[in-house]
Amino acid sequence: MADAAASAVRSRALAPDLGQVAVGAGTAAGIGALGAADGGYFPPAWGWTALIALWLVVTWLFLGRAALDGGRLAGAFAGGLIGLAGWTWLSLAWTDNSVQTTLEGFRMLAYAGVAAALVLVVRRETAPALLRGVLAAIALVSTYGLATRLFPDRLGTYDPISTYRLSEPIGYWNGLGIFVAIGLLLALGAVARERSTALRAAAAAVFVLLVPALYFTFSRGAWLALVVGIAAAVALDPRRLQLVVALVVVGIPGLLAAWIGSGSEALTRQDSPLSAAADQGREVAIFVVILAVVAAAGAIALAAAERRIVPSRAVRLGFAVILAVLVVGAVTAAFVRLGGPVTMVEKAYDAFNEPPPADPTDLGERLFTFTGSYRPELWKEAWNQYRDHPLLGSGAGTYEQHWLQDRPIPHKVRDAHNLYLETLAELGPIGLALLLIALGAPLVAAVSARRHPLAAGALGAYVAYLVHAAVDWDWELPAVTISAFACGAVLLALRGSGDLQLVPGFRVRVVAGAVAVFLAGAAFVGLVGSSALSASEDAAAASPPDWDKAADEARKAKRWAPWSSEPWQRLGDAQLGRGDGAGAQASFRKAVEKEPNDWLLWFRLAEASSGADRREALAESERLNPRSEEIRDLRAEENP
């Protein structure tokens, strides 16, 4: 009997450990895979994400293990995103571009599925493992990205002429920047609060690796988001003194690593020769590794000191006074240098509205500029788009179309670089309200969760994402957005307790499971269609192009995505490549029938046509995109 009882106790003790390992490993694998796949930017990644998340939801519901540890706030988080997904699909009834709206619907299906899986699966006891999984994924992806800069002769493609800003493997430097910033805040939380000294030391080493990775993105917005995230974490945390000490322990070696990297001209200046970049990169790598070891040793020393030293109330009060004095001093110095508050705001406003300067040779210089890089123009167009459609918005995914038609400058973008303003423009006040309900729930939960050791790091990372999403298109990068969702889910779970937990009844589980199965089927259809389109595009871009395969994959996409103009466009491209002008013209006309407001389809039709048909297609393309350089070049070919 004693042996049986002991075995049962061991089994119960082992189950939570296995659950934590599964949550951590699954999170690391999922976010890591998205990060490696261009941040999950392309539709096939959305399909896989939605399928995995929705079937996880179905499994948990079927097994009767689903519960919302975060209570009603967890329901608001998932429900807001599910509602936003439904509203996105509903906007097909009034959209200006059904193809783009459908694509946005599939991405929202992935986000809604992930949100549901997070709130149903993650428990208070497994929340720390979720954060570790996110941090592990960010560390692996970002370290690879840093390695492409430090070892350009061995990893990646060396291109010092275009932008020379670190972006691999996410594919966008600002996207990688906020991805790294989220990791830095989670690493800081782990250094300060993990129970295991080994984990604290590992997190300290990761912190040092991430700082130069963030520097080489040259992303001003990511640095700003990092600072705001740190401020939020310090403001929330009851043990501010210990958190700030941990920041000093890892921050000094991390900033030293970035400073050493900034002094390497071949790593920061455009047109640098590969040999010089490789030599200096290896030197910087050695210093980074040494500083990572120093930070790890510092974290071990901090853990040992905490077991022996307990600061008195007077010490904590003195620290608060010193911190307040430092903040006041910094603000006063800024006023002295830049003028009073009104003058500072005016100068910042004028600088933000200035066009970006020509690409500087030394990319480190851009970190100290305040230009908005055309964001004021982008935001003004989004506001005008909302004013034209004040009740419902113009439909999900339609910003690019409106921008191309009305843009005041020849600047190509697909998004407004502001999640909240773009949501208002495309989905109206209802869409924005659903988004704010979902994203606001973890902030409310953070107040109740603030005494948990890991809450400060999770909140800092989550706030950093919310801030950065107001100045860039993070929403279009699932690796970044889902990392933030995971931090939000942790705050919801840490808030939870037995009296807050909501457990769905049998009927609710059956209905929710049936809906999840249906949505998983829709995600599968989207996955097959988008994968075929991607294969068609890859075949056309091969060297030499495989036009037959491109055409076959486009026809497959037609069967799985009959609502879309893209299969017809890909088929037309393949036919044009094979010299079948008449077939290409017919395919492009079918594409135009499905989406008459896409300037590119009219342009491709013009390329495949001649005479009056070409002039008509070109005129319509120019109406939809009057500042297009491609249209101007084609006209120049006709009238040399």
C-alpha cells in the first residue's frame, strides 16, 4: 500500500512538470518556426498556425480540460479577438477589395485560434513555462540574426548597399527590433525572478546577446518601446529595487556589447567590403561572448546576494527618492537643452514631420533622428479613409488600395504603420472597440497579477508591443504578435485563482468544439490555396523559371480559392512567360472581374494586351495608382 501511495504521489508530482515542459517546448517550437518563416508574414504560415491552434482547442474541449484561469478577463481577451475575426469576415459585405479582406480574415482566424488556445490551455502553474518558451524562441531566432551580421561570410546574404539593417530571419528590421525588445524584457524578468540560478544566469547571457542584435536593426521605435516597457515593468513591480539592480547587472555588459559593435565601421556603414565585415564581426563576437559570460556571473552573484541581504524599508525608500531625483534631473536637463515643455513638443512635432534624410553612410546616426519616415502622411490617409467610411470602415485589408489612389508622395506601403488607426479606417469604431477590448484585458489583469515574480517582465514585454504597434505593422508579423499574445495570456493566468476560474459546461464545450472544427476546415482550405499560390510564385521566380509548374499550381489554387483573383493572376503570369499572350490576356481579365479595384491586375492586363485594349487597361491602372513608376515606365516604352 505504501509503495502504491508513493507511486501515485510521484505521478501527480511528475504531471505538472510534463505539462510545463510541453507548454514551453511547444511555444518555443511554434514561435521559433514562425520567426524562421519570415516572421509568419505569408499566408501559408497563417494556415498552419490556425490549424494547430484550433485542433489544440478541440482536443482540450473534448478531453474536458478547458478552463479559463483568468476568468472573465480571459474571456474578454479571447472573445474580443474572436469577435474581431468575425467582424473582419463580415466586412466582405461592404469591402472595397474582397481578395485582401479574405486574406485578412484568414490571418485573423489564426490569431483568434491562438488566443482561444492560450486562455483555455495555459494555467497559473504553466504560465512561467510559456514565458520561457517565448524567450527561448526569441533567443534562437535573434541569435541567428545577429550571427548573420557577425559572420557574413558564413551565414546569410551579404548586401551592404540596400539598407544593411539587421532583419533576418524575420525579414523586416523594425519587426526584428520589437521581437528582440520583447525578448530583452522577458530576459530581464527571468534574471530578476526565476527561482533557478541556472535559468537566471542563462537569461543574463541571452540579454547580452540580444542588445547588439537590437542595435544592428537600427530601429528607433524598438528602442523606444523597450524603454517604455522597462518603465511599465518598474512601475508595476512591488520589488522595484531588486528589478532595477538586475537591470544594472545585465544592462551594463549588454550596452557595452552594443557599444563595441557600434565602433566597428564595417558592421555599421554601408558599402563595407565583405572581408572587413567578416574580420570585424569575429572580433565583436568574441567580446559579446565574454560579456555574456560576465553577465551570467553577475546574475549568479545577484542570486547569492539576495539570499543573504534583505534591504530594509529605509533602503527601499531611499532608492525610490534617488530614482525620483534622477528622473526629475533628466527631465530638467532636457528642458534646459531643448526648451520648455511647449517648445519640446513643437520641436518634436516639426522633426517628426520632416521627410527622412538620404540614407546615411553610418547607420548608427539614424538612431538619433526623430523623423517619422512619412508616417504623418500614412496616418493622415488612414484618417481620411475613416472619414469617408465612418460607420463600418472600408473593409479589412483595403488601406493599401486607398493609399495608392490618394497618396501625396510616391511612397509604397501596404499598411498605415499604426494598428489602431488602420483598424479604425478599415473596420470602423466597432472593429477598433473589439481590438481594444481584447488588448486591454491583460493590462487590467496585470494589476491583480503584479505580485507574482514574473508578472513585471510579462507586462513590460506586452506594453512594448502595444506601443510599437502604434508606429509600425507588427500586426502583420504573427511571430511578433503571438509572442505578445503569450505575454498577455500569462498576465491573465497569473491573475487567476480558484474562485476566478471559468469552466465551460458540457453543452458549451460541444458547441465550441463544433465551431472550432468548422473553422479548422476553413483554415485548411485557405492553407492549401495559399500554398499552391506560393508554389506558383516560387516556380515563376526560379532560375530558369518553371512556367509549366507555375501554371499547374495556379490552376490548383483556382480550385481551392475560387473567390480569389490571385490564381488567375499567377496563371496569367505563367502564360505570359510561356509566350501565350492571348491566354494571359484572358486570365488577367478573369482576375480583373473578381477584383476590379486592384491596379496591378489592370497593369498586368495592359502588359499582355495591345492597341486600344492596352490603352484602356493602362488608363484604369493609372486611375487606381496615379503615382506608379511602373505605369510611367510602360508609357515611356510606348512613346520613346
